[in-house]
Amino acid sequence: MIVVTGGAGFIGSNLVHGLNAAGRRDILVVDDLTDGNKFRNLAAADFSDYLDKEEFGHLLDSNAAALDGVTAVLHQGACTDTTERDGRYMMDANYRWSKRLLHYCLARRLPFIYASSGAVYGSGDDFSEAGANLRPVNVYGWSKYLFDRYVRARLPACASPVAGLRYFNVYGPGEAHKGAMASVIRHFNRQLLEDGEVRLFRGSGGYADGEQRRDFIHVDDVVRVNLWLLAQGDRSGIFNVGTGVDRSFNDVAGAVIGWHGRGRIRYIDFPDNLRGSYQSFTRADTRALRQAGYEAGFLTLEEGVARYLDRLNG
């Protein structure tokens, strides 16, 4: 049985569907459905059981026999709100909870694949996995950085595979519940439908209007990397998961406008609350993932946006 934490969330639910497509139904979904709207992400999924995060935690602590059949943990559950300022909450959700799951898997020699984030790089401009490049600019990125560091210190002694995946800007189906934290592709699509325009930030961080650049990756590619690692059964390390290509927000807006065949761009002032905590540039260095043996390509921005908007507006 494969445990998927955060299994009703964006990436977690796509992983459940990906496991289904690979013929797996022996899946234990773990999540917190305080936001009940997330159930929609799993409405068409097939899995063996669902547990609330708190109940699952009790089973972990008591070494309950109910978890005897677990063969791997795909840990996607986290607070992913980059504007969250409550550090105690962030550390509990992203650091302490992850440590509990890590040690559970290490004690039983179970594969543990978890979600890290490209946010650990913050304002840096070197996006290889080496620790010297990590300069997070918000508590979300810092919480992910600390857990990566905790894992890295233990990797040499691990008797079972442990892999941390530093996701860059992920977009695709299943993110409706994320609200303001949903991808810009989703926001641009909504803005265009409502107002006939997409709104981009004016210049910041030394970049011209709309020219801030990110590495945007479709969730289907993220799922493929997770399932590939799970199938290998012997790969450990911390890996960037991005396309390795940076694209401007103007490019993203152009792809959305191009799909619709109409619309315009309007530039708005850069928000004061994001100053000092915004990544103006990201580009995944994918060499470590390639060296681990991952050979599949990634969707281009235009391919991924078209695939997503086909679903979103179908």
C-alpha cells in the first residue's frame, strides 16, 4: 500500500490519478479536508482508504497494525502559502510533520519521496542542489530548506531510498482550491475570461515589466518524476524538478492569450507585501536528476499551457 499525504491537494491528487493510470489502487490517501472543496480532486480517483492527517498521526505514533501493509510514502502534504507569516504553524506543518514521516520510513526501510521546493533558492542565482546556493526569502522556503538539510545529513546512513524533490513553478489541473496560491496560468485564464486582459507586475528585481522569469513545469511532468523514482526503488538524494528553462511572465501571458485567440496585457504596480520575499528569477539545474537516470523530456510552456487550458475550459 502506497501512502500519499496531501493526497486531496494539487500535486497529491495528481499523483493518485497517476498511480491509478499505472494500475495501482492500493493507495492510502492522507489529508486535512477542512477545506472540503478538495474532495473534487479525488472524485474520479480509485484508492483503498482515506485517513485524516490527525488520525494518521495517531497511527504512526502507536505503530498501529493498520499501517503494516505500507510499502512506500509519497509525502506531498504541506503548507505551500508563500505569504504565510506564522512561522510556528509553517514549521509544524512542513518541518516537524516531515521529520515524523521520515523516521517512520527509515525505521521500516520504506521508500520516502517528499516534496521540497525551488523556494529554497530564494534570491540566489545558482540553482544547483549544493547547500551554498540556498537563500530563502520567506518562511515557507526556509521550512523546506531546513528539512532538506536535515535529510541530507542522514542520507549516508539511510538503508532505504529517500528522495527530496524541489518543485519549481508547478501548474495544471487540481489547483482550484489553492486560491491566491494557484498558478499564474489559472489566474491569467480567469482574468482574461472576466476582463479580457491579463495583469502582470511592473518591473522589479532589475527586470522590465512582465520580464521576471520562472521555470514553469506542468504537474504531469512532476507526477512522472515521482513515479519514476518510486519504480527505481534505489535512488536517494535531493533533486530539482523543473524543466531547466526559464520563461518570462510575458511569455506565459502570451501563451494564454494565444490559446484564447484574444486578450491584452496590462501591467500593475508591484505589491508592497511581496517586496523582499519574491523570486524574480528561477531556473532548475536538472543535472542531478539526469545523472540519477531520469531521461524523459518535459512539456514546453506552450504545450503545458495548452494542455491545461484544454482541461480548464473544456
